[in-house]
Amino acid sequence: MSEKYYREPDSKLTLKEISNQIRKYWDENNIFNKVNDRTRFDKEFIFLEGPPTANG
């Protein structure tokens, strides 16, 4: 079995709570700016959001 690169979410959390945790992690770790800094000299940048959201 291949190694997992993520931890399983707490199944007791709601989708809103999971989304808030992800947003908090991105904010605390400055992820958006790190992605922009890493790719700012690339010719094209495509951002693919994770799995589809509950509302489609």
C-alpha cells in the first residue's frame, strides 16, 4: 500500500469545520503567497481547487 500524504479528517467534523481548518492552515502558513512567489515567473499559472465542494 502506498504512503499517504495527508491525514484522514476527523469524521465528526462538518464540511464547514473542515473548510475552516484548511483556510486557517493556509492563512497561518502563507500558502497563497508561497504559491504565487514560486510561480510568478512562469508563463502560465493554473490553480486547481481540491475535491469538489458539497454544493457542486
